[in-house]
Amino acid sequence: MIDATGLRCPVPVLKLETAIRQNPQENHFQIICDDPIAKIDIPHYAKGAGFSANLLEENSGHCVFLVTRIKEIHQKGEV
């Protein structure tokens, strides 16, 4: 899980982008953040990068996203 708590945008998005670049074979990433702007920026970045971002949990000001490569979603649907 990518921990971006205490960081303000654009840093959570940059941490996600770095994880994606460093792990090109990985199809799923989880990120936790507490910046309210990240709730908008992470899904926006994910969509532009070919990923979906699903909000898994939101409480006490923290958000947890599951970011999934779109290609992986389509492959599972085709099986």
C-alpha cells in the first residue's frame, strides 16, 4: 500500500505515478491519503494513465483507493 497520509497534492499523485512506473507488471495499487484534494486528483490521474480508481474506504478524513489497470479489467471480463 502506498502511504500518502500527511502529504498534500500533488505529492500523493506523484507517489502513485512513481509506484506505477517502478512496477510496470503490477495491475493493482492501493493508496491511502488524507488530503481532500487527493479524492479528486487520484481518480483523475488514474483515468488519464489507463487505470480506474475505486474508493474502498473513507473515514476520519482518510481515503483508501484501489487503482486498477483498465487492461486487467478487460482481460478478466473476456475470460
